[in-house]
Amino acid sequence: MTTTAPWQWPEETWRREVNRVRAGRKLVHGDPARRWPNAAKCAVLISYDSDHETPYLRDGQTSPGSLAQGEYGSRSAVPRILEMLARHEVPTSFYVPAVSALLHPQDIDAYVAGGHEVAVHGWIHERNTQLPYEAELDLMGRAADTLEKLSGTRPIGIRTPSWDFSHSTLHVIKELGLVYDSSLMADDEPYELDADGTPTGIIEIPVEWVRDDAPYFMMDRFGGLRPHLSPYEVERIWIDEFEAAYTAGSMFELTLHPHISGHRSRLAMVDRLLSHIRSFDNIWFGTHADLAQHIIDMAPGSTTDLPSGRS
């Protein structure tokens, strides 16, 4: 990275920075009958980032008060969430920091038993853009190894902690042999990641802050961060997002956190949302790994079969 001010950059500099990681070709099929699995009109992907205590530990916050907020995610929220998902028959992707998995191995057992995907979410919810390549590779590699040992299946997908994607992250993803990422926001539907203008073969299943519970409900008692919307208001936003995706024959992806949306009033919000989605015809619910497999299956001449992340 150049040390000159951005307004002083020559064209080759800002073009180089923009093109490091860029959205490549769209990966959904043009034929509406083949865009989504089971010839569905709309794909719905529900995901939970099971951070629990790790964002506090990452920042050196070791007070019992802070850690208790994270512990709630595993102790109280996860069982409720899994019951709700089972009731709605929704296979889900759980992105789990390795430290969270080691603190709560029973969560991993429950995710696997419920038929859900377990995928990489860093070691201790670290900030990737603050790490050198070697450290990022080491942490992500150890995280994948830990989740494989606990779940019995090698993860094939990643969501970077806080969606923090460094200049090295794409190289780390390729080095670890991961198939897809779900951290970036360049489209409403899956696309291939390009590096410096060259296709990488890595599938991006995009996210968006508008479909994440954290911006609406995060709380910091010593800072200025306060929840500013009720669950009913957020539910309306997500219903509008889903209905627009359904009308377009597109994808609706939602990112949640047990320690945030596992509280009872917010869990009721997600429950109502899932009931609303279930009232529509021709919906496909699946994990991110399931969708990645579908994309590969639809590629010309494909013979690749991915592990599903589920037993």
C-alpha cells in the first residue's frame, strides 16, 4: 500500500487496490428452473455466527459482565434456536470461532445432530486486517482443524470475523482449500471472486449489513452504541428484503448471532419471519455449503462433489 494520500494516488494505484479482490462472473444459472436447487423460485439461507465470548476475549475484555453476555449465546440461546430451526425444518450454516467451539463443544455436537453446517469463523474472532499473512493463515488453519476434530467434517466454507477481509484473506482461503466465502457484499447473488483480474474459482455467497442483526441490536454500555429499533421494525425490514428477493426470483441470506437474536423477543421475531417465508410457494431452504454444491453441479462438465458440512 502506498503511503501517499489517496487523493494523490495515480490511476494505476487506485486501480490496483480496487482490483485486489473483485466480483467476477455471476454463478447462478440463467435458466430459472436451474438457478436454485429443486427448481425453486427463491433461495433462503439462514446463518448464525456463534461468536459467544470471543469478541470480548479478542479485545481483552475479561470482566465477568462482558463474558456473561457471550455465555448467554450458548447456555440459553442455542437450544432455543435449534428447537425453532427444527420446527421450521430449516438447515442452517453456523459460523463458529474455534475458541467458541472449544469453550462450548456441546454446541458443535448439537449443530451436527440437527443436520446443520459448521463453518470457519476465525480463531478468536480476530480482526484480519490487523494481521500479517502468516498469522492469518495460522489462525484460520488451526480454526479449520479444530472444527474438523469437533464436528467430524472438514469445513469447506468461511465467514471472516466481522466480515473483515484483508489483502491476504483470499490467498488464505485458497491455501486452505476452502470452496466458498460468505463475507463480501458486491451482489445479491453468488459470484466468483477474482484476484487482480484473474478468476480464482472461489464462490462468494454475499452478505449485507441490512440483513444482519448486529447493527440493529448491539449494545455497549460504556460507549455510544445502543439498540435503536424494536424487533418488529427489524422484522419488517427483513420481510421487505425477502419479498423483494422472492419477486425477483433471487436469494435471501440472513446473518444472526445467538447472543444477540437468541433473546426471547428477538427469537420470536425470527420465528415469525420464518413462518412468513414458509407461507410462500416454491422456496428452497439450505446451507451455504448446499448452495455451493448446487453451483458446482450446474457448472458445465462438473464432477466435483463437496462434503456438505453435515453428517
